[in-house]
Amino acid sequence: MRNEFIDPALFVRNRQRLASLMSNNSLAVVNSNDTPPTNADGTLALPTNSDLFYLTGVQQEQSILLLYPEAVDVNHREILFLREPTALAEIWEGRKLTKERARAETGIKTIEWLSAFPVLFHRLMCESETVYLNSNEHKRAVVETETRESRFVKDTLNRYPLHQYQRLARLMHTLRVVKSEPEIDLIRKACQITEDGFRRVLPFVKPGVNEREIEAEFAHEFIRQGGRFAYLPIIGSGSNACVLHYLENSKRCAKGELVLLDVAASFRNYNSDLTRTIPVSGKFTRRQKAVYQAVLRVLRASIAGLVPGKTVATWQLEAEQLIERECVDLGLINLQEIRRQTPDRRAVKKYFMHGLGHPIGLDVHDVGFTTQPMAPGWVMTVEPGIYIPEEKIAVRLENDVLLTENGPVDLMAGIPIEAEEIESLMRG
């Protein structure tokens, strides 16, 4: 696959930022992901390696980036190794990156075929002192399959046991959580595509529509604009909306129900994340609207609370306290339950049991050290909710917000969210 739409200056700058964090006389290596198999001779589409894309814009199988900022030979300071194109591969798989195209898209001058990697890597390993190797260090990741990156780490440690090794992920998390202006523009574009999809869906939803038909409307708009789903869409009506990661999307929407839409677009690998909750019949009941307005108040207060220097844990606690008060007003929690609660067993957790938000970027749950204070350039999702399974009511609202020195910037401010506007647009 080739990237024809992003200025390579972005990737040049990203490599420079990484080089500035690396120790003296060190090199770093990043591999593309494996093409995942299915059954028989089937495969899925190649999942882009976010770190490799961040540094090069490349999303082609069997690609390797080697960075050695202090290499004696200037041609060895940045090297991209690619699978060599062949006539047979072009017939079956389409065009692959040529050296000329790779130079133009990445800003890397030294492009080598993959066959040259073993010799060059050995030579540069003998010259370097410290080696940065990569792995998936997202703290919520469940890694059950050995990846191309992990195989490379194992082989390198076996062949060169006397080198000093460092974790590249620590540097990548530091860099990627702070978004540059070109990255913010790409996220804005993903948000715009998401808005267009949501506006397309609003007049379409009515009693009798199947959840998968709603998914198809989003897919039409996203694909039409050169985007794709940022994650598997969650479209849950009625009690399905109370399942946080509901993915079946197969039920018919019934009159009087709410339908929760956790659906968003990705554009050039940069993601957005949106949740809206709308009435299937086009009008909220009094109870539904009361819950909706409560969540909307918490969303707005939580967006305002996104300020540099605050920790995510503090921000989360503030939201839980707000939702607690809303739940009291809604008759869901009483003051006696609040008095009996402990810090580890808060009464509000029965109705709001998940995190308030997370960094977003090249990954939907993007990397970054969320135990550290938030900083300008972070893009955070904000997604409070109240879930009442016994009433078959679930309301979650979610926007993507940029932190700045001058206050939060809601990147989804134009997407309809007021209850009256939702009702009006659903009437068409």
C-alpha cells in the first residue's frame, strides 16, 4: 500500500524528534506487522504498524526502518528496507513501492531491498553501542500471538547478547501522545467524515430499521469519502445499548427505544471516536430525555475540565462525582448508598463503570503515559454515560477534544448533540 496524501515533512519531523531522544551511538529498528492468516489459504488485510507509519508513512508488508542518527556514513542514518517489486507480485497483488516512490513519500534517501538487511544490520550493530527494539507496551493489550516484531527482538537478542538494549516503546509513547498540527488536521478530517455519516443516519433511523442497516449507512458515507471504520461499530438498540462492547448489530430497532451509536471514521490511519444516543421513534420520552440531559451536562463539564497539568485519574474522579449527583437526581442512587460507599466501591459504578476517555490518534486507544499529567497537544476522547439495564435505557455521549494552553478545543463541536436538534434532524 502507498501513501499519496500526507506531506512527507510530517514523517521527517517525527524521525528527527525520535533521534533527539535516543542515547549516544544508538540505533533503532521498527518492523511492519505480519499479514494475519484466516483459514485455508486466506488472509486478512495487512494491519498498519502505527509506529512504522508514524515514522515513515509506509504501510507495506515486510518493511523495516533502521535509524542510526550518529552513523559515520551519512547514508546509514536512515535506511528503509522494502520488499523488492516483481512482475509476478504485481500481477497478483498490485504495485509495490519502488525506491523512487518510497523516497518521495517518506523523505528517506537510503532505500534498500529487504535482501540487503542482514549484512547492513550486522555491520551497523557492530558499530553501535545501544539498540532500541520495539514491542506493544499498551497496558491494556492482550498479546497472545508472536508478532514479526517480537520474532525480530528474540533473534536479535540471541545473535547480539552483549549489546545494551532499550525499549523503543517508551520513546514512541512520549512522542505520539502529543499531536502535531498536520496530525490534528488529519484527525479533524476523520471527525468531519464522522459528522457526515451521523447526519446521514439521523433521518434514516426509524422503528423497524435493523442495526446492521444503520451500520451500512455509516459505511457508505465513510468509504465514499476515502475513510473507513476506525473500529468495529457499536450500534445497540434497547437493552443492547447497555452492553459496552456490543458488536452483533443484528436487532431490529423498536418503537420507543433508544439506539446507541458508537461509530467513527478513520482517515489516512488517523482516527476519530464518536458516540451518540438517539430515539428510534424520533422523539425522546420524558425519562429518556432526563437521562440524556444528565449525561450531556457531564460531557460538557468534563470537556471544560480537560486542562494541561491535570491527571487522567483526577479528571475521571471529577466525572464520577458529577455522574453521582446526576444519578441521585434521577432516583438511581440514594444518599445512604453514598455514605456507605468506599473509594474502591463507589455507588456510581453501577451506572457508570468505564473510563471517561483516552488518547486517540493513530490508534483509537492511542499510546501515551496516562499516569502523567495531560499536556497541550493531547487529543482525548470524552465519553461519560449512564446505563440503566432494568429500564432498558443507556445513554453515552462522546466527543474528541484537543488540549491547548488556551483551553480545550472540541474537534466535534459541529456534530449534532442537543436533544432538540437530534429530534429535528430525525424528522427530516
